[in-house]
Amino acid sequence: MKKIGVLTSGGDAPGMNAAIRAVVRKAIYHNMEIFGIKNGFQGLIEGNIKKMELGSVGDIIQRGGTLLRSARSAEFKTDAGQQKGIDQLKKHGIEGLIIIGGDGSFRGAQKLTEKGFPCIGVPATIDNDIAGTDFTIGFDTALNTIIEAIDKIRDTATSHERTYIIEVMGRDAGDLALWAGLSGGAESILIPEKQEDFEDIVDRLKRGHERGKKHSIIVVAEGVGSGFDYGERIQEATDLETRVTVLGYIQRGGSPTASDRVLASRLGAKAVDLILAGEAGRMVGIQQNSLVDQKILDVLSKEHQTNIDMYNLSKELSI
Ligand code: F6P
């Protein structure tokens, strides 16, 4: 394989740039030509394709967002859209494609592979909701952004003796909320993977208040519902002054942590190795700090497992 392409798709994640850099540099290291496709699958359909050089990815390892931009494309979900994408790749002589993104992006990668165009997926999403990899690129940075926010909110929560509900992203997954809640010392953590008894949350808050606890932090994953709804219900049930913060898109931005940069560099480079070895329809991942790869089809048919031991621990530590 002499010419390959790279694109980012779906919600952006800090560390995508470090992954693009690794793909571009590793491809050039192996004497391949590398093409960047802008605006995800939509840009692919439109032929927004440009050759990249070593310098194209200089000074980006520390930047959030994605140099290649990202988009969600309805047209690419159709057979005609996918065929247009393949035609554009062939026009440029590109023989393989590395797709950096989440499960929606991998569905696109699988479709192209089934149509005879080899693709390799690199998991990048703040949600950490992809099966077959312990971590996705961007999760660690988003987690640290949340922790910084929780620490700040804790200051004002203490000053005013309030209960704070903090709603975090994660789509249908609870990893961001769980890790943030455990590392932020939250009283309760609400995640979609584990039904929490509302009475239990209320009892915990009341118990804390009775023994002199002046403030409380509750982390709510967006996948369980609105932080504002929980805020109202909790204030009503406890009679404690309650405030709600929805952290929102701040969680998707910022300079990637060292951990995300390392992960992105390792996964990006591994994706090039796979494509060079003639592999197709596979996703690279990390398990117990070792690089792994598996069929995208298998990844899509499974669910990422949230660490329920960690959830139980958080309850033990916030009695
Ligand atoms: O998948 C990343 C994510 O930020 C989710 O946590 C969130 O639910 C979703 O994307 C928001 O999507 P959009 O960028 O389309 O608003």
C-alpha cells in the first residue's frame, strides 16, 4: 500500500490531533503518501482531500479539537453516499483509510470495508463507550476538565453550604460520571449502567447533613436524565439548598493530557502498521496497557463494560 488517507469523524475529542500526527508521521516513516480528508465523511463525499507532509502536523500534538475538522453526515449513511466516498478515494489513488472517531464513525468504516475499501478505526471520544478498548482518546482530558470544575464548585458549595448537582456528558455511558465522581469525592454518582435508588441518594444526603456535613456533590451522567430535574427533586426531598451545573461542551475542548497524547500516538501508529500489513475492518485499542486490535464488527456488537467495582467503591467511600 502506497497511499492512505486519514479522517476524523463524529464529536471531536482532545487528542485527535495527536492521533492525526502519529498517522501522518508513521505513514511517511514507512515511505507512504498520506492524504488528509477534511470534515469527516461529508468531506470525503465532497472530495475535500489534501496531501499531508511532515510539517502539516507540526505544532498540533498539544492542541484540542481536530485539524481535519469533523462533521456528522446523513448522506454517508446511504449506499450512494458511501460509493461517492470510495470514488473520491480512488480518484486520488488512495488504497486504505484510517478513521479516528467513535462508534458512528466505525459503522462508516465497516460499510466502506464491506464495499471492498480497507479501513482501520482508531477510538477517539470523550465518552469512553467503545467495547474492546480500556480507554478512548479524549476521555482522560475530559475527565480532568470535569475534576477541575468539581474542585471549583466544591469551594463555593462549602462557602454557601449547598448541595450541587453536576451533569456531565457521556451520551449513554457512565464512565465520565463514574471516574469524575470517584476522583472528585462525590456523595452520589448517577450512571445509566446502574440503577440508583432515589431514596438512597436522599438518605445519604440527610445522613451527611445530620452529622454536620455542610455541602454535597452529586455527579449525574447525561444518560440518566437532566441534572435540573434531579436538582428539583433532591431539593424537594431534602429541603437542602440545591444548585445545578451542566458542564456541557467545555468537556470536549482543551489541550490533551499527557496520557491522551501518548494513547493517541500509540493507537495512531498502530493503525498504520495494521493497514500496511493488509488488514481491514479492524479497530486498534488498548487493554491493560498493551496495544490490541479486533474486528470492528465485534466492537460494534458489544457494549463497553463500566467498572462496577469502582461504582461500589464510590458508595463505600461516601457513606
Ligand atoms: O460523543 C461525544 C459527545 O460529546 C457526547 O458526550 C454528547 O452526548 C454528544 O457528543 C453531543 O453531540 P453533539 O456534538 O452532536 O451535540
